Amino acid sequence: MSIEQLRKEVMSDINSAKTREQCDAIRVKFLGRKEGKLTEILKSLKEMSVEEKRVIGSAANELRQYIEHELNKKTEYIVAHEQKKKNRFDVTKPGKRVVSGVLHPLTKVDKEVRTIFSSLNFTIVEGPELETEVYNFDSLNIPAGHSARDMWDTLWVKQAPNSEGLLMRTHTSPVQARYMESHNPPFQIIVPGRVFRYEATDASHEINFYQIEGLMVGPDITLANLKFVIETFFKKFFKQKIEFRYRPSYFPFVEPGIEVDIKLKGGKWLEVMGAGMVHRNVFDAVKYNHTELQGFAFGMGLDRLAMIKYGVPDVRLFYSGDIRFTKNFK
Ligand code: DAH
């Protein structure tokens, strides 16, 4: 077989090789020490004339280098290709679990409350957490020295002597006065927000928690409107039929004052909010004419709503920062 024929054969073999094993076989077939086709030619050189040796010998050596070079190239190509295949995205493999965060249960309840009241055409209003004594108490018919101030254990903020009293708001009610000072009725608002109490903590008390204040004012707002709004809210929030109970109560900023209890399916009576008709002194403090206006107000604890809705036994869990707790509220 001539060197040229051999070159053709080896080229076509290398071209059609698809695996490393095939490349190895080609190497053996042509360059193998025992019966390699090119090796045979090289072996037969010794029987040739000097002239033949020179011509065929150099051609054969050149072909050997060529075969080695081509085989190496091909093997490299095959290895790279195998690597690529390994790295390719396999759509049939099971996926990796994606760990995603969840909303805190208080955030979820807050969003829900806002959505429900927005659907009832209430405007959402917010106010400052650092509040003045005047807004937190005086404007709500709780003047200095009034024994009702004891209803709220207050975190006072240290101030220079004789300056305005500052405190961490004990309820969201001061935003009633802030809003009325700059808006004219009729209107209906809710005020979600954080409040603070100087109290020992236990399963149902925290030094800070969240409230939702409600206020609706117009020329002819009555307790019937209060009842409708509250009952609509709770039915939407708990998504079930609920029994309601209204008890007389006392808050300085309303008259009459009431407390609202609810009973869920198969449950006990639960106290869920304070409410009432806005006191005339509150209207007077914001320069509203109390002979022409009436309004209702209410206040409820967001944490308490969340505890009832999700069956959380201890309010302190909401503030534990423990994701083993929060991740339960998908
Ligand atoms: N501010 C009261 C509290 O923190 C709750 C409250 C009761 C708000 C009656 C009201 C209301 O607006 O009418 O205990």
C-alpha cells in the first residue's frame, strides 16, 4: 500500500471517529508497534535501496507525525465536546428547591385590613409615633390630671424643663385630631400604626404593638353606620358568619362609648375593639361645630386580630424575629 493511500485511509478514519476509544483504535491500526500499517512500512524500509529509503522513509515519517497530530486534535475535540454535554442543562433532572421569604403575619393582616377598608371607601392615613402630650391626651378630652390618663401606661420622652410634653403615642387616636384639623367632613379614614406602652410583657401584652383607628364624620353619622362598617369589616376579615355583641364602656373621647365582642364559629366571645360616637369636646378641640356634625370612632389591635385569625397564643412571638415562627404563615 502506498503512503498516499494510507494517508487517505487514515484521514477518513479520523474524520468518522466519534469517541476516544475509536481514536485509540486508529492509533493502534496505523501506528501500533506490532501490526500498525505505517509501522509495517517503516519496518520494511531495511529491505529497500538507499534511494527508496530516503524517499519513502521521509514520507512515512512525515505521515506518522501527521497522524499523531490529527489524532491529538480529534481527541481534544471529543473531550471538549463531552465536557460541554456534561454541563448542559438537563430539563429532566428534578429542580432545586427555591427558598423564598414570606410576609410577617402582622404585615399580612395589615395589608388585608387596608384592602377591606379601602373597598369600603375609607382613606388610609398615618401619623407620627413620637407624639405630643396635647395630641395623645388633651385633644382627646383627657386633660392633665384626668384620672383616665391612667388607662395608658405612657413612655414619656425626656425633655428640657417647661417644653412641650413628648411621648411615644399610646394609641392611634391622636391622628383623629391631627386629621380633623386639616380636613373638612364628610370623610372616613382608618389609621394603622405602631403604638407604645410602658408595661411588663406577657402573653397578651407587649411594649409596642399595632392598632387600627377608624373615624367617620359627617352631618348625620350614627351608631347604625358604625355597626354596619364594623360588621362588614369583620365578616370580610374572618370570611365567615360572626355573632356580634355591643357593651357599654368608657373612653374619654367618645360618648356613648362601647366595646365590641365577636363570636366566631364554635368559639368563645372575644373582645375586639373599643368604639363610640365622637365626644363633642374632641370636635371642639379641632374647631369643628359639634351642633352640625356627628361621627363615630373605633380602635382595635392588629396583633389581636392576627392572634385570633391564626391561633397564635402569645403576642411576643410576633416580635421574636424567629423565622421558624414566621415561615408558618405562607
Ligand atoms: N384608643 C383606645 C385604646 O388604645 C381604643 C379606642 C377606643 C379608640 C374607643 C377609639 C374609640 O377610637 O372610640 O385603648
